[in-house]
Amino acid sequence: MLSLRDIEAARVIVDRYLPRAPIERSPYLSALLGAEILLKIETFKPTRTFKVRGALNKIASLDDEHRSRGVVAASAGSHAQGVSYAAYRLGAPATVVMPRGVSDTIVGVCRAYGAEVLLQGAMYDDTLALAHRIEREQGKTFVHPYGDPLIVAGQGTMGLEILDDVPDVDTVVVPVGGGGLIGGTALALKGRRRDIRVIGVEPEGADAVRRSRDAGHPVVVEHPHSVADKLVAKGTEQLNVDLARAYVDDIVTVSDAALEAATYDYLERLSLLVEPSGAATLAAVRAGAVTPHGKTVLVVSGGNAAVPVLARILAEHGAAALA
């Protein structure tokens, strides 16, 4: 099991290479929801997502020999960008494997950082076999998106930043994909203050971490699906299950309709470009799945919205608003 000390050590690395993600109070959401709502906005990171935190911590841990051999990652998109950026900053060759349907923009970003990009399968889990084959055959270090203690510690640095900026925070709401972000963040928060309420949010069609937390072991969800593609995974790892059981108060689910409505609200009401995965926390509060108490921080985890998806959401919700 990880400790708070691991996250504090990861913060030294993260602070060296990344700008601090801001926390902003939202007067609009505070008035709308009847509580003090603050947004932890990760969309200003170099890759527009929190994933780069863990990637930096993992790659920075490699000795010169392993770093020179390079790293390999499997990803639905955001983790690939984080690994590509971290490898670029730390001087390690990177290969990233992503599903064939990933946007050309994400592919272009990874290549711009010098990564080799390979496309395989239709979703994250389909990319794993090829990534592990490259690991075995080329001696590259596999950078797991959520099941590695160093990755989780890197993601958990977000919790320390939240406490720095909002020391009297009451509730923190976190999007959940594979479980690395919420596990690390919850450990950081509860390691400093056990009374903070930490709530995770998963899509209804991809709730592997919630099921796994309830069962006490990883549970596989066949054919997971959601408009929040960065939160879609078939399963999780025991490390993430143990952290969720120890430090997370609850995990709720939200519909795709709620995710799309929250994505629209961010752009229309707050002028923030947020992908559906990053809008999960607002979706949960707007839908009544999470009741805010006191100072409530909503983690806005990413802004890599696919243009066709965003265009459809804006068209549908914009038309409804005019009707």
C-alpha cells in the first residue's frame, strides 16, 4: 500500500516539470447548487489532462539504462499524451499504443513530443497486448495508466495541491476511470485530514471501479461504453481497489445525458472547454448523485474533447436551449 510520504516525494518531481493547476471558485455554480463550488482545473496542463503527473513520476524513477531503452504505454489517449510529454522532458524514447479510433489531434500531439504512435484495436484494453509485447521484445519499461504505485503517487499530488489552496475543504469529487487518480488523491487528502469526504464518479456504462470496490477485488465489465471515453475501461487493479476501499467514501455513476449536459454547461456558462470525462464531477452534482457540503472541489480532469463529439453536444443542447 502507498503512503502519504510517497505522494509527497512525487510532488517534488511534479513541481519541477509542471505548472500548478489552478483552483477557481465558481460563483455561477455556487449560486446554482447552493454550496461553495470550486474547480480544480487540470485542462491547463501541457497535455490538457492530469495524466502527465503520474507519467513524470514513473519515468523520473528510471535509472539511466532503463531510461535510455525507453518506455511504452497503452492508452485511450490522455495517458499517451502524458507519457509522451514526460518522456520528452526526461529524455526517454517513448512508444504509445492507442485504439484506432483515437483522434488525429491526440496522435499529432504525441508525435510532436517525439513518441512513436501505434494504433491497435477499438478501446484501451485492446492496446495492452501489443504494448506488453513491445515491453518484452524491446526491453522498454511499461508505464501503466493507473495500476502502478509510482503512477498513483504522481496522480495523488493533486490532493496535496487541493489542501494547499483550500485547507478547509469539505468534499472533493473526482472522475474515475481505472482508479489511479481517485486512489492517489483520496490517500493524499485523508492522509492529512480524515474528515474530508471523497466521492468518485464513473459513467453508468463503465463502472468497473465501483463494482470492484464493492466486491473487494477487481471485477471485469464486459463491453464498457460511455461518451466519456477516457473513463472507459473493462477493469482495474488490486492496488486501486485497496485504495478505494481504504480512502474513498463513495463512488456514484452518471448517465451519458448528464455528462453531455455538464460538458455543455462548462462551455456555455463558464467558457471552459472540458471533455465529457472531465465533466463527470459536475454531472454528478447536477444530477443529484452527489450532494455538495460546505466547500466542494470538483476535479476537472481533462479538456481533450473530440471535435465531432463536442459539435454534436453543442448542437443538440444549443437547439434545446433555444426551443
